[in-house]
Amino acid sequence: MTDRLPLFPLNLVLYPGLVLPLNVFEERYRRLVRDLLALPEGERRFGVVALRSGREVGELAGDPVDAVFPVGCVAEVATIRPHADGRFDVVATGATRFRLLAVDDSGPYLVGEVEAMAEPKGDDAEVMTLAVSRAFAEYQRKLTGAQGRGPVELPELPDDAVVLSYLVAAAMVLDLSDKQSLLVAEDGTVRLRAELSLLRRENALLEHIRALPAVELLRQGTAPN
């Protein structure tokens, strides 16, 4: 079953369950937000797709399908705050993944024909959930230590394989291609298995590194369009 969604290409990967704050200032995306405001509150949603390397939000010349990754995430709007100069502050939450089948660039902003993707847990979900929870807790401790921060109380992690897999994907300091690969994973167990490998790699690196640029885990700054 397919659907049509307005698309918001960004230099980031949105995961289901994660909050996305946006400061919307480019005209084409102001138009998108104005169109969203014309809809009932429960129908205000758009698709977030990550831009391929070297692209900018306003740089979509040529075939727009080539400019973005083919798997994205539906963003459900929670709040829209307009400014007098025409900008908007938008807060949305990642809902479900989709596969991008086609892009219509005939209007003021891109509209995608999308197909919803299932969210199976996969095999060995409980085993992988436990292994990743332990490795991720170690990662958090080592990362905060490398930043010169004292001991911190770690948040309790969810025991649902899919929810945990997206939380870890969002919180890890990874490049965009790794982030996108985790979004594309066919099920929660496959994603957790990939994360376990990445966590072991990062934990080994952090063992030998004493100083890193400050990174705020589990928090995400406002993304400009």
C-alpha cells in the first residue's frame, strides 16, 4: 500500500520514536509548513529523508531521487510556532519508516510516493537486546569519561528490541552513512547485531582515547532546513 507525503530532506537520519526540532526558514519549506497548518492536527505529517553526501537542503538540481537516500521516516507534527518574519519552529516525532518509490518535483516542494515498512523484532531479539544494552552502557561510561566528565547516572534502557535499536542508533556518535544503514536494517535483531559490532569498535577506540569533542548523548539540537 502506497501513500503520498511531502518530503523534507535533511542532513540527518530520523528514527521512529525520536523527537525532531526544526527551524524552518527556506521558502519552499515555509510553504510546506503552511500547507500542513491547513490540515487537521492529526493529519500533519511529512517524510524526512537524509541527503546523500555533499548535498545541501536547497541543492536538489537534477533527479531529486539521486539526492536523497531511498529509506526515510514519517515525522508526525507535535507543534508549529510561527514567527513574524515568516519562519516556523516545528517539533515533530519520528513515527514509521518508509521506502521512497518515486518523487514528484513539480510543486513548490518535493512530494514522495512512499511505501510503509514493517518493524519486526527478528530472531534472537532477547539475547541481542541484553548484549547491546551492556555494550551501550559501557559506551556511555567511556564516552563521558573521555570527555572529562565525572560519573553520570545512566538512564534505564527499554527492553523492547526495536525501541532499543532505534534509541542506540540515535545516541551513538556515527557518520551519516552508518546512521542510514541502521535505519534500513530489515528488523530489530539485525539492527541490534550491527550496533553491537559498532559499539565494540567504538569501545575499543575509546579505550585508547583520552579526549574527544564534547557530545551530548540522547539529545539533539535544532536542525535548520
